[in-house]
Amino acid sequence: MKRAVGIFLSFSAILTYLLIDTLYYPVEESITNDNSGVTTVTYNYPLMYWLICFILIITFILGIYFILAKENQLEEYPFSDASDQ
């Protein structure tokens, strides 16, 4: 069951990242130097983009942990009755 949850978390994190990457466009900022006339363009993503990416990385790591985690086998203990004593 852990493995199924891990696969779901990993794939959902990857697919959500691909979706978010196409939805968020970087903010373009142009700075022109008056002396030389050179224009420098920088691209910045909104803070919400980085927050979502951080959450998706944690989700992906958790999914990988669940995939690689070993299933704990329950040990069977014999039942003890009060009449055996």
C-alpha cells in the first residue's frame, strides 16, 4: 500500500510541476543604461511559483521514500490463556 501511495505522490508531483511550469510566466524587467544604450532584460518568477515548487519537491521526496520503504511484516505471537498457568 505504501508503494502505491508513493507512486501516486511522485507522479502527481511531476505532472503538477509540468502544469505549473506552463501556467506561470516570468515577469520581464528591462533596464536600459542611458550612457551606453545597452538594455538588460531579467526574468523573475512570482513568489507563489517558488512556493509551489518547494512543496512539489517535498511531495516528490516523500513519494520516493514511500516507494523505497520496506513493508513491515507483522510477527505472529501465540495467544496465551490464563488457564495455561
